[in-house]
Amino acid sequence: MLTRPTNLIFPLDYKVGLVKLIKKNSSGYNNFFKTFILSLVLIFAFFSLPSTFDFFQTDKVPNAPRLSANTIEQLFNDTKNDLEEVRKTKLVNIDSSIDHLPKQIKNIENVKERKKLFIEIVLPLIIEENIKIRLDRKKLFSILSKNNNSTMEKKWLDYKFKQYDVKDNNLSDLKIRMDEIPVSLAIAQAAKESGWGTSRFALDGNALFGQWTYNGEGIKPAGADSNTKHKVMKFKVLQASVRAYFGNLNTHSSYRKFRKFRAIARDNNKKLNSLILADYLDAYAATGAKYTKILKQIIKQNYLTEFDDVNISTSSSKLKVWFNLMGFVDIF
């Protein structure tokens, strides 16, 4: 588990100067000046934090209650996270993200309503992971643009090399691996692998993407014989399942072609196209090309590409302070 350092170490002259400035102007402060000073501190802190700290470690408490389908629907309506509103505004509020799928989802007979609820639940989780990566890429390119890097920047790079399983500190490989996954593609895979949220693995283990494990905590497939060694990985919350899926596609050798053609699109300043990239996920399932065909059908039939350009609402308290005060407004 990543931990926050107990003390942020600023250069002595920076701290002394800041304290003098605050004392000198304490009587004449206004809100704008306070915000300006706070912005400077946060910007300095973000780019100077040691690699052991992750701003975006957002897994919630594992014993969070499981909400009912009706409660979740009402929550999304109250926070303007229902699909009609999201399609219209192209914004989603990640503050109302859900930890567990509701048990009632498998009892919703109306297929359209069941799919709608599933998308409403997984959409904020997927977008949150993409935003984290977008910020990391912004920081990475900022570091690479400098002739000299600070010790903290080098430590951050070392941490990212390990996170993305990059060999020999290869910066080109890191740039290829540290990238987003089209929202429509992630939703389609979650839908296919979890039966639109109705599978036992999804309901009992928060497993949206059917990832296997041979030595970790998991759920044994029903009907598996005694020689079956793999289990379907289980997670404490849905967000952890999404994070593991992103890590899988961005690091596993089976998806090297996926990453290669995603990088080609980036190099040509093209938008990431889920219908093209899906073709390079044939190794995700034993059915190969048939599997990728199904993914593309799910994307087309459910108009999932409409969510590819959805961003985080400015009313999302989880990230809006970082975005607005640390100069990341332009990432949208």
C-alpha cells in the first residue's frame, strides 16, 4: 500500500521566504492572494513528492456497504450522473463512484435498464483511471523536456519504471505503456467479461474483467476439475478491478500489439479508436478473433463511443482542487 510522507520537505529558503511573506501581508490578505500562495505550494509539492506517494490512491474502505439498485439510481440522478445527463453534458462526477455492484442487477428483466445501470456504475471508475494516467503522462513529458531533472523527479521515474514493468529504464517503452484505454473499449470488455455485471465473479468478487490468478486471492470457476489451478481474481472494491485491468493491458506481453498501435495513433495525433484497437485484444480470450468481433458489436450496438470524450465534472471534489490549483485545467 502506498503511503503519504509524514512531512513534505521544502527547501529552507523557500519556507523562510514564504513565512516572511505571509507575516508581512497577513493583515492585507484577500482570498485571491491566499489561493495564489496555496497554488504555489501545491504545485511545488506535486512535482517534488517522493515516489512512494500516490495522489490518486483512491480505493475506499473494504467494508463499504453494498447499495441497492434503486439507491444507486437515485444517487446518480441526484448527482447528475445518469446516462442521459452524461451523454448531454459529456461530464461525469467521480465522487459518486460505487464500490460494489448491486445484487439486484441480475434480477432487472429489462435488458436496456440493466445495461444502463451497469454503464452508469463502471463509467466513472474507468474515466478516473484514464485521468490518473493523463496526469502521469503530462508529468512524464514535463520531466523529459528538461535538460536536468531533480532527485525527486528521478525517483518518480524509477517508481513508474517499476509500476509499468519497464526493463532497463527504457523511456520509449514507458511512454508507450503509460497511456489511456478508450472508455468504450473498457466498458465493452467489462460488459463481456462480467455478463453486464451479473456474473458470480462480478457480484461476489468485484471482478469486472475476468482476470486470472494462480497464486492470489480468487474465486474458483464453477465446474472446474481438480486439475484446474487458476482462479478468477477477486477485489475488495470495483475500482481495484478497473486499476488491475489497466495495468494488465499496459504491461502484459500479450497486448504488445495493442500498445504498439495505440502509440502509432498518438504519434499521428489521432484519437484512440476502440473499434480499431479491439482487433489487437485477440489474446484476451481463447476465442481470439471471435472475441474481438463481439467486443466491437457491443461497442456499436450500445453506442459506447459516445463516452470516449466524457471528462470529469468540475464539481467532482476528488480531483478538482488538484486540477484547478496545480495548473492541469488544460488536460481536458
